[in-house]
Amino acid sequence: MEERFRRLERSVSWLKIYAVGVTMLLALVILLGANEKGAEAKVLRARGLVLIDDAGRERILIGAPIPDAANRVRTDAERVAELWGQRFPKEYMDYYKAYNHATNGIVILDENGFDQIAIGDPVPDPNIGKRIAPSTGMIINDDQGFERSGYGILDFGDSKHVTLGLDTAHGTEGLILTVRDDGGSGILISDKNWSAFLGSAPDGFFGNETEALKGLRLQEGDQAIRSFTATPPVTNEASAE
């Protein structure tokens, strides 16, 4: 029995020595790392980061692209069909398969898994349809994940549009402020079947048959009901003729 106790004491002594040695080695590594010079020593590199709340729910996704999240509604086809599919035609789920849900940036989820804010390049598509072009910027959604506002640069390849949009509760555009590389810029205000545009627009802006505009255009449905186009001022030379 005494021999067993002596063996046990020796084992405990070796464990103490081992623990002290490991602790000293770890402290040395930390100390050397803290004293290392250069910017590289201050950079944390990771493929992605998921932050959770006190209840263990995934709330902030950061990455390039952002990592998957088990409770994110957008990437759960069953929840999408249950929550959004009933609001749209039966073909909705077929179209939804082609939507972009990823981004190189950050997405903030609410406690129910709905996207609330996305900042990235490009930002995800709205849940009511694909964007007409990739957009780099920020979007803000309501508590059901429907886009209500966005600011970004739409990239059409040979032309870019800088756009700020405010959407209605029905998911349609309520107000758009845009500046386009092709020369068009202005404000578009929409309400159900009626819209008003103030600014400059190139040929075909309102359809294939429409001419360039510099002024105001009122529209109901697809038809213009009134248009006010600015005319160039008459010069003195023209007046003399």
C-alpha cells in the first residue's frame, strides 16, 4: 500500500512539473507574439464569423462569402415556402431557387432568422425577385425580411447606377433617387398604379418608344398622362433671325 502511495506521489509530482512547463511555454509564445513587430501581427484572419445572442441564436454573419446559419429563413426552403410562398403565385418557389442569398460582407438577422441589414458586394437579392444587376451597398428589411430601403451601385458592366431606394409595404418601389452613367438622373415617385419622374432621362428610359426627357413626366400604368419637357432658351442670335 505504501509503495502505491509513493508511486502516486511521484506521478503527481511529474504532473505538476509538466503543468508548470506547459504554462511557461504558453506564456513565452504569447509574450513573443505580443512583441512581434509589423502589421501582420495585428491581423486576425478567418474564413467567416458567426455571432450569437444570449439564447444561442445566430444573429450576425460575417465573411466572404458569409457563413451559413441554421436559423436563417432565406436559406431554408421549407420556411420560405411556409412564410412567403403563400403570398405569391405557385411559380414563386421555382424562381426563388435562382435568387442570390450570399454576400461578401455582413448580414444581421433578427431573433426569428429574418435578414434585417445586409452590407456587402454584392448584396443579396430581394425575396420578391432578382435584382436587375449586381448591387454593392446596403439594404434594410422589415421584420418579415422584405426589403424597405437600399443604397448602392448597380453594375451593368458598361454603365453604373448610383441609387437610393425606399420601398412600400407591398414590396414595390415608392421613391428612387438615381444617378446613371448614361446621363440619366432624377427622382421617381410611385404609388400603386401612378408615378411621377422629375429629372433627365435618355431615349428609351420609359420604354422602347419614349424619347429623351429633361423635366417632369406623370404616368398612370404604362401610359404617360402628362409630360413637361424643358426647352432650351432662345438665344439673341435666334431672336434676331
